[in-house]
Amino acid sequence: MSTRIFCIGQNYVAHVQELGNELNSEPLIFMKPTACLLPVGEPIPFPHHGRELHQEAELVIQIGREGHVASAEEAPSFISGLSLGLDMTLRDVQTKLRQKGHPWELSKSFEGSAPIGEFVPFTAAFDLTDLHYTCHINGELRQQGHTALMIFPIATLIATLGQVWRLRPGDLIYTGTPAGVGPVHTGDVITVASEGIGGFSWVVGE
Ligand code: ZN
């Protein structure tokens, strides 16, 4: 049972550059309500208050322990599961909100904006700094993520969040997207996959 969805923005240099943004000296954090979660097999509802819907393929961390996080060294002990998900974003709406300095909810926190795969248990077999994942749209490779290229590594993200919030079992962290985001359309099939985690697909609905 998820309690909160933390999301990290602009965590890969090439993605920050493709959107024309400046690098941040601290993680960019926002949240989505858990009502945004969309399991595998359900179509992604196309939100009609914007026009340019982008996929953002992301590695997702599931928290299994309660408490504050003292350090990045301690962070992995808070992880219970790993999965892949999509931070669906209305880019045209986000651009307008950003220009006004307004919050991002209209562009990122609509219903169905957080497609989520199934979780595999986190074990010592996973190296958090060496996880690869891909995103294909209609079979064409669009995004390749490698956690070694994250500006703020997973352990740092958990420690940063866990100093502000008392983490709880079921909390999720969408860890940011690599380059290659772009518009998707009704009928497109978005597939995210990683060795050791699995592959998950969603169709963009109407
Ligand atoms: Zn994102």
C-alpha cells in the first residue's frame, strides 16, 4: 500500500539539457498523490487540459522501513523493492507553469500520471549504481537509463528525502528520467524494461 509518491526532476544531465534547464545543486523534489498510480494493463488516460503528453521512463524505489535516514550509507537498508514506472507529463502545461513560477501539479499530477510496474524484492544482487533500463515506444528505442549517470545517486536521494520526511513503508520514489522524452499519442504502446526487474507496457488511451 503506497502512502506517498516522491518524484525527482532533472536528475540526468542530458535530459536537463534537452529541456534547456540549468543544473541544480540539490535534488528537485515534487510529489504525486497515490491516486495517480496506474497498474500494468490499464490504458493511460490522455489528459485533455493539455496537448503535449510526454513519457518519462524512471526507475522506481519502494521504501520498506520507517524512519529518518541518517546518511547515504544507511539509505539502501530502507529499500524493499525496485520497479520501473512512467512520470507522465503534459509538457506544454508544465512550460507555462514554469514561466509563471507556479507549482507543477496540473502538468504532472493528473489521474493516471504515474504508471507503475510490478516490484521485485531488493537484494544484495542489485548494484544501485549500475542499473540499466530502457523505454521503447511502439518497439522503437527512445530512452536508455543508467543509474551511474544520475546527478544525485539513489542513496543520496533517499538520504535527502529521509532527512526531511520520516519515510514509511510503501513510499515510492520516481528517481528521474534520462534523455529522450517526447510526445506520445493515443494508441502508442510504451514499454519500460530492465534486466532483473522485468518489462512493463502501457497503451496510451483516449
Ligand atoms: Zn520525471
